[in-house]
Amino acid sequence: MKKTVGTMHDATAHYAGDAPVAPLHKHRPSGDLYQRDSRIEALIAELTVLSRDEFLARAAVTKRADPDYIPSECLVYFVRACRSDKGDAWFEHIYRILSTRVLCSLPKAEGVGGTESLTRGTVRDEVFGRFTALLAEDRHTYADKLDMFEVRFDFALKRLRIDAQKKAWRNQNRSQPLEIDEDSGEPSVAIEAAARNYAPWDAPESDDPDYRSRLDAAIDALPPEQTRIIHMLKDGFPIDSQEPDAMTIAKALNRSEKTIRTYRDKAFAALRAALTDGECR
């Protein structure tokens, strides 16, 4: 059958006609080529005979349980196939749908209570930027790093997210010179705020069971009083309060606020070291 090329609204226009599904290029350590799932291969072949309007209608379906849903692995295949198009219009149509899916799968910058998380926002920007950069590179010359997105899209996106989380978390919490207020001799307001906002239990990767297990082990390994302070911080207790009847960590442990903050800072330093150990590549 002769392949037909038409405009976006040409109901008879086929995306790729009867052309065979192009193989992937990336090799596994064993030397074998990466292979798409057989169901993805079959669906790609089915989708090539749709008109562009039909294709976009199906690509707009967002519920995975819908029989018309197009897996993201297929969308990556078709957006990469646009490399042979002379114009950018068709690429832009598929790219917008695919990029929307990527953004919807990433953590929102807003955290609990509507407050914005710098780390989450950084992770979101890093992952989306990395993914779009790969697509841009592939637009000009084959980028084999995108092959994994045609094999296991969710897994490949998760790897980008984990890498971005590690990078953002290290950058946000790397050691800084301690700024001391010259009048009071206490840590500056900025440093105190940074310490309060560290909260490793609220890190972007806190939904990872391995991370939670490592965090729990690191907390349990702290000296007893530091462990109690960390558990009370996790439970939302303040170190001090202007309210005379409020329960605080300082009151509960019968320690001065300065001592509690010192123990807290030592505990956070130990947790940072434990959680970042072995992450550098």
C-alpha cells in the first residue's frame, strides 16, 4: 500500500504507512540490543495506519485503563520518528502530549500546607529539562539514551528523578560555614531557618522504601538523646515556643533551647553523612 502524506486534518493521512517498526540502537552490557515489549511493538504497528487526527485523539486519552490509551513508550517512538519530517508541526503536537505526561508524573513544587519546596521544584525542573534535552538531541542525531524510554518509560523517568533528587538534596544540604550572630553568639536567623527546614523525612525520595529504611537505621544509630530529639521533631514538636503552655522539646527533655539546637545540628549532620554515603558516581 502506498504511503500517504497529508496535513494534520487530512483524514486519510497515515503517520508512517506500512513502514516496519524501527529497531532500537542501544546495547545491553551483554551485547544484545534493547528490545521493546512485544505488545508495544504490535501497538506501534497498529498506530502507524491511523490518520493524524485519529492518532492525536487516542494520544489525548489519559486513563491507562482506557482501551484507546497509548502507552508513553509508543509516544516516544513516534516523536522520535518525526526526525524524518521536514517540518516541526507534527513533532510539536506529539511533544506537547508527551511533555504533559512527564510533568504530571513529577512531584509538585508545593509541599504540605501549600508551601513551596525548593528541592521538589529543583527536581521537577531538572528531570523535565533533562528529558527535553534528550528529545532535542535525538531530533538532530540518534540519542540512544532515549531507547530505555521506549522499553520501560516509567522506569527510565524514575531513574532521572532519583538522580535529580540526589543532586538537589546534596546541593541543598551540603556543609556551609556557620554564620554566628555577633551580638548573641547564636546561629544566624538564616542558618536556624535552614536547620528547621532540613527534615530528611520530608525529602523528595522519602517515598522510596530503601531511603526510608536507611533513614530509620541512621536515626536509630544516633546517641539516645539525639534520637529522641529527632523523633520529636518528626512528630511536630517545636524546640521552643512563645506560648507558655505549649509542650516543647526543651521542656520535655529538661534541656536548654541552645542545647537542643546543638544536639539537633549534630544529629542532622550525622543523618546527612549517613544518607549521602556511597551516592557519588
